[in-house]
Amino acid sequence: MAKGNSPSTESGKKPSLGDEQTRGEDGVDLTLIRWMLSLTTAERLQVLQQSVQSLLRLRHVKAQR
């Protein structure tokens, strides 16, 4: 496929989001992978930092019980 061209189906139509596979053969959620790859490096880091903060808050709550 040439740079700048969109993928198309055999019928020549562009695939819609509904046509994309959402799960890999191994059960992996491909939508999450596509979403993460759509982010910039800084945005990916921000998502990771937010996840770490959430886990630390959960640990803190659990430790107080």
C-alpha cells in the first residue's frame, strides 16, 4: 500500500470501524492497542502515570482497612 492511501476491502470500499477486528486470535483487545498507538509518547506517559496513581490510591485504601 502506498503512503497516504487508505486500506480498502476487496470490493474497493474503505472498511468502517465496525469492520475492524476488535479481538485478536489470542483474545487480546485490539481496540486498546490501536488507541494506545494513536497517542503521542507524552500522552502514553500520562496514561501510565494516571494508572500508577490509581493503583497507589487503591493500595492506600486497602492498607487502611
